[in-house]
Amino acid sequence: MSEESDITLAIEREDNMRDRQIRRIQASVMDIGGPEVVDCEDCGDEIPEARRRAIPSTKRCISCQTRVERR
């Protein structure tokens, strides 16, 4: 991998982390009762809004929850 590729990858990781933090903060501001989990605690991807509405206490995306249940 070239140095330029490494830098690009590092920037993308930072952007993704910042986006997750912003979503968490926005969810906390919107939900007076406490912070809403918007990112999967296992993979870090955003949990789809439809899933969060259907199961407000969810902490995992469907893929990760399925993996946990199969263990």
C-alpha cells in the first residue's frame, strides 16, 4: 500500500468515527429520556431507524444480533 493510500484510509476511518459520534449526540439531544443507541455495539454500523423504532432497546444491527443468537 502506498503512503497516499494509507493516508486516505486513515481519513476515511476518522470520518466514519466522527459521523458515528455525531449520530450519537443527535440521538441524545432528540431523546430526553436518555441516549438512543444508533450504532451497533459490535460492528459500529448504524442501526436502521426502522429497527430502532421496532425494538427501541436494541443495541445491535440485525446481522450482529443474528450472529449472537446463533452462538
